[in-house]
Amino acid sequence: DPSAPAPSAPQPGPAPGYYPPPGYMAPAPYPAPPGYYPPPAYARPGYYSPPGYYPPPGYYPPGPVGPPPGYHEHDGFYMRLTMGMTVLNASFSTNGLDNSITGAGLGFSMAFGGSIAPNLVLYGELVASSAVEPNSKYGGTSSTLTDYNVNLFGIGPGVAYFLVPANMYFSGTLAFSQLTESYNGSSSNTSDNSVDLTNMGIGASFMVGKEWWVSTNWGLGVSGMLHLASMKMKNYDSRATAEAISILFSATYN
């Protein structure tokens, strides 16, 4: 019928996929618990950190990789202790006749000081060599000094230099030296236990050694020492010369 009203057009519905509807209010975000990490701008491990990223407060970076300061270095306080076998020879004249004393025994030294430059050490040292019951030659006649020791002592300043990384060293000491004789028998008479054969004289000791590090500052090794001295006889108008050669075990703290 031409006069009949046209059918109404369908009403448009919501747009396809539309979300949220008009008037929708998003819920508030869930509050973060106290102490929540990571902090703002945190980058997960293995991911590139965005510009401006900084470690969180209280973060401490790992320490440096490598040995601690002073590890296997010759610096600071210095102490060297040695002990081993020695051969001692002393020569002098008494009453116009030549006399010599030769024997083997114990040798040792103690040095204390400090480093004044890398691998260079200045110290004070005591060195000693003792011949046990040595052989004596007097005017061509030979005998054994039974129950007696003849000792060579020296004390004075010295210097040592270390070759690294081999940890070898060379040292020399200006040693003010003296020759003595001591009684080591079983007699109850102790008044003559030690007698000075010479006055204090001039001497020098030289040492070369090799050590291996056993900790940060301790080294153990072996060394050879030569001690030379010239001294005036105590009761005679003559001079005595003495030489001691030692093979020693050494322990050094530096």
C-alpha cells in the first residue's frame, strides 16, 4: 500500500569490539606491599638497562677480582731467620807461632728491618757460626779442642735486593765481629764457660738465597752465607782472621 508507513530502519548497536562501555571506571591498582622490589626502572637480568638506570639504594658492587694489596710483594716490615750447617776457620799467631782452628757446626742469622723501595730492604742483622770441638794446629802440632766450641759473631746494618718473580735475593751486612771460645763439657766449673779470643773487629757477611711463597707474606727457602772478619787478638799483639761458610734454611716475612 503506497500510503502505508515505511518499515523502520534497524537501530545501530554498540561498535564491534568496543571496550569498556561508556561510563566504565577502571578499578584502582592493587597497592604494592611494603618493601616491594624491584625499584622503579629496574631491568631484569639479561636485559639491557634503560638509560638512567641506577642500582637500588644499599646495593654494593662486587669487590675487585685479584690478589689483595701486598700479596707476594716485598714491602713493609721485614724479618729473615736462617739456620743450618757451617764450616769455620780462624787463623792467628801466638808467641810467634802460627795457630789455626777449623771445624764444623751450627750457623744462624736474624735480620729485622723494612722495605725502603720496591724489592729493596734495609735491615739490622746478627750472624753467628759455631765450630763444635774443632781441630787446632799450633806450631805444626794438631789436636782436638775436646768439650770446646769456637764461635764467630757479627752484628750490623745490611741491605737486601730481591729479583722478582723468581724471588731470589742478594744481601750484604757490615758485621762488627768477634771470635770467642766456649766450654760445653759437663764440668761444674762455670767461671770459664766463655772466653773472648779477640776484641770486636770489622767484618762482612754476604748471602744469596732462593725462596718460595707459602702464604701472602711468608717465604721459605735455602741460602748460602759467607762471613769474613779481621779482629785483634785479646791477649796478643797480633790479628786474627776468620771465615765461615754456611748452608742455611731460611724463613722470611715481608
